Amino acid sequence: MKIPLFPLDVVLFPGAALPLHIFEERYKVMIAECLANRGVFGVVRVQPAGLAVIGSTARVAHVLKRYNDGSLDILCEGLERFEIELLDESRPFLQAEADHYRDNGAVSTRREREECAGMHFEVLELAGVDTEAEPLDLDEPVSFRLASALPVDLDFKQHLLCLRSDAERTERLLDFYNNLLPKLRRGAQTTRVAVRNGHVM
């Protein structure tokens, strides 16, 4: 399949929301075509060495605001992963010949998803990040959704995006939580002690 590309300093996961402000002329054209044809475009991370090979397709879910100069505020939804095979620079915006990039490994168990979700929300709470209002359906894989909500570096997110097994993504998330939670818990305990002593740290 050939898709237009939107290189960004983000990692978009399937099912995740992505708000964008479209102001460059080439991307105004690209988004206008996607809106007219209900087409998709590829969101791919810009890395120091160039574009990532794995990205996610996105569709415009809502046009939030149109400006007089033709700029747009849009809300997009991540759909499915793709792998870039060949870049095409024949148009003002970049395009790519891409293949679907799907899981081919094991799915996590319900128990693993429950453990992962519990640790995920504890991390967000201790980090002072608002937790998601929409409940998780733990009868289905949730690794993409959890990974998308994590306040972590993009290298780790890109690594998770490239994994081809929900079980492996869940395992990596559990490793991440197990390494991070003791530090966050110690920090929270220190803060509580400082408050009781009347000091701010």
C-alpha cells in the first residue's frame, strides 16, 4: 500500500488519540485529501538517524477548528502499524510504500493484564499523572493502550511499537514498572515524611 507520511517527534500506537495542528502548506494538502477520501496517513517517528521504519496509520476522527489561513486543529486516531518498504518523494509531502505490520506471537493472559494494569495506574498516580477515565477491558490485550499513556522516553515507546507479540509487550511493561515503582514509592514516602515534619523538599 502507498500512504502519505507525517513524520513527527511522537510514537503513535493503534487506538491512541493524537491531536495535531496542521499549518504547513504540504500537510494542509495531505490532510485535505485524507478528509475528502476518508483516507489514512502514516505517523512515523523522526529519529536522529532518520525516520523510524515502523509507524502507525491514522485517520482524522474530528476537525476541531478551521482557521482563516487554512490551518486546522484535528484529532486523529491510531489504526494499525505499518513497515516502510520504500520512500517516495515525488510529491510535496513524503509518501511510502508500506506493508502491514501485525503481531505474530503470543497474547498475554488475563492475570498478566491485571497485574500490568494495576502497576500502570500506580505509576501514573505516584508520578502525578491523571489516570484514564475510560475503563480498561482486561478480557482483551491492553499493552498498546498502556504504552501510549506512559510518560516515558520515545525510544522505549518505539521499542514497544516494534514488538510483534502482545505477551512480549506486556512483559516489557512489567519490567519497566518493576524497575520504576520502588523509586516512585520511595519518593512518595520521603514527601509524606517531609510534610509531617513541616518541611517542603
